[in-house]
Amino acid sequence: MQALLTSIRELSRRPNFYTRGSEKGVRGDQPLPIICLQGTPVGNEFMDALNARLDEPDERQIPHVLVDVETAQESAKARWASGVHDFPLIPLLDELSAGISGKKIRGHRSLTQFNRYRLANWLTGQQLEPSEEKRGRAKIVQLLRAWVNRDPVVDPETTHDVVQAVPVGNVGVRAAIVACRFALSRWLSERVPGLRQERRWLMRQPFMVPQHSAGFLGFAERLTAGYRSSENDDQVRKLLVHAFLEDLRHKYRRPWFRGFPNRKGSRHTAYFVLLLQNVSEENGGWEFLTLLNAVRNETGEPDPLLVVASSDDQARLSAAFQATGPYAAANIESALARWRETLPTQRQLLAENARYLPIVLPAKTTAPADVHQLAPGDQNPVGRLR
């Protein structure tokens, strides 16, 4: 177990920008596995020990959070109970964003505000029904301005009064003023100041095909209840996970200034470690891990989230074992080497288990007989892709 603890701690260390990884000499951030631990309650005991280990004083503070997936849905439901919106589509993701937001990194007030995720998640809970009115966009503008605490949208019916207030003068000048004021009022009625970053990212991300929408307002409408009934539910959920990861990336990003990485992003020297206990099909734990695997495969973007999950769901664990493993906890280093070797092929195939690194925790006395006891020189482990 000590080897597994040490390896997870080392995986959480973020390489500096000038360090080349083992994969094709890529500099900087590297892909991180989803470590799936088989064995309960041994897995929960290990999670508690790992959480305590990560709490130890260190020159590089490792941000982390321990979440019991069994209670995550109730916590999310209680948090949303006072609102007028629907229950979140992915309760566990909502719980994670709330838990991570309060974490600090080397003196920062919080890790991230999750602006992209929270906007998308909030929109999916809004009861906005399709409208055939000419100015149906006023409703989504009203919602978005409420989100950024702006003044309510100007009533579209007042446009006529604004146009009428034109000074008497040359007919051509009056017509030009009327046209300009009308165009300006229409333009201002559909502006939502304060959402520039969120708007740019949502319209460029790959899920739900935002280019098929009539601008940002049209895409925002598609996320709301009523409009969302005609959307692919799997795509909506992937968008939420991708927004969650993008907010983490934004906090960890190393911006450049005249050829040198900016100190603001470079000071983040440890990835965020997410510890999930009691993952099962019923409580939504495997749904989150499945979506995380799919989003990482389809986008190909590295993110600063190291996931360690414990589960006793044999059916889903067996599916995760098909690509690599299961491996013994004592041989975690060899298992990581095998995972990195098979990852390029698996992610290009969009394999459902490409990102999983399955580990079987030993019992208190004896280790399971079906675990692959890999030696560093083993060239053909059982369960490895051929």
C-alpha cells in the first residue's frame, strides 16, 4: 500500500513547463489516469489514509478533496432546494464544484469560481419553453442578465416610445436618427455584458455543435429545459464535464509573456487530487467517470485533475479491466508504464476504458490470486492490448 500512496503523491506533482514527458517528448502537462481501486471497505480505508497523507505539510501544497459519492446527491439536492430551477443533471459534478471552490493553492483565496460550468449548469435548470414570438430572445436575455446581476432587460415594447422621441427637422435626418435608434435599441436589447469569456468558450467547444445555433443567445436557449428536450442528452452532459475541466485548466494555465511562462500559472506545482469513495452505478459515480473518460478522449486536452476512485461494482470494474489490468497495488509503477504505453492507441479508438488504471487493493492478509503481479521487465502482461 505504501507504493501506491507514494505513486499517487508523485502523480500529483505537476511538471514544470520545460520538463519533457515520456510521451513523444511533450513538454509540460501530461495526461492523468483515472485510478480505479477495487475493494471495499479496504478501499475506503485506503482513501482515508491517502487523504491524511495529502494533508501532511509539504513545500508544495497538494489541493485535494474527499467525496463520498453515496451522499453527494443529497448534498446537491439540499443546495438546490431553495432555488426555482430543476435538479442538476449531474449531481456529483455539482457537489465537486462546490467542494473544490473552497480549496486554496499556495495562498490563493480559492482554486476557481467555475464560471463556465456554473453558467451552463444553471441554464440546464431554467424552465424556458420555446416561444414563437418575434422577440422571444428577451426571455433568455433576462435570465442571463440576472445571472450577472445586471439590470433587467429593457421591455421590447418600449422601443416604439424611444423611436417616437425624435426632434423635428429634415425628413432625411429624422429617418436616419429613427433607424439608428431602432438598430441601437435592438442591439442593446440582446447584449449581456459580463459574459465575454463564457460566451467565447461555449461557442467554440465541441459538444452540442454550437455553430448550429443563432449566436450565443440561441445556444443558451438550447441548454434550458423545454428547448433541451430535442437535444442529445449525452452531449449536454459532456458539455457540463468539459466546462468543469476547462475552469480547472484556466486556473492552471501558464500564460506567456515575451517568450516566457507567466509566474501566475507556473506557481501551481501540484495537480488537484479528487478522491471518490463508494462509486457505483446507482449513485452516479460511474456516470461521471464514464463522461470524464469520453471528454478526455474526444477533446484530447490535458487537464489538472487526478481522480482516484474506490468501488466494489464488479460489473463496471470488469469493463474497466479490459484494456489494462487489473494490477496489484505493489506494482503501481509498472502498471503506470503499461497504461502510458497503451493510451495513445486506446484514446484514438475512443475506448470506453482508455483512461482507467484499475488497481486491486490487497486484503489485510493475502493478495488476490487473479491480480497481475507485473515485473518491470514483463513484456506481455495479461489484459494488455495486443
